[in-house]
Amino acid sequence: MVAGLLAGMWSQPALAQGRKPFHAMSNDEKNDVKTAESVDAQYRNALARTSKGDAKPVQVDPWSNMRGAETSPAKKK
């Protein structure tokens, strides 16, 4: 019983940090929430407009400057 009581007491501060219901917020807090939602929607729209299908994949060779001049391969006998 004591363990259950302690677990309940320890979880209370974590639950207290949740967001208030929208109807209980002040006008400034409501504006902040609406602004954040608007910015998030604009961000998601920008990501949707960005098309990766049009771009050609870039070939990167990090060792290109470490190799010598290209020569024809020698034939082994």
C-alpha cells in the first residue's frame, strides 16, 4: 500500500506539467498556441512542396583526391 502511495505521489509532478485545456488559457496563451500551430502548418506545407523526385542524386567520392592518375589495368598472366 505504501509503495502505491509513493508511486502516486512521485507521478503527480510529471502529470502537473501537462498543457492546460484551451478554454482555460488566457488570450496571450491562446495566441501563442495558434501561432505555433500556424508555423507548424507552414513548415509542413513547405516540406510537402519540396520535391526530391526532380533532383538527380549526387555522386560523392570522398577518396577522389587520394587516388593516383587513372591508368589502364595491367593484364595478369
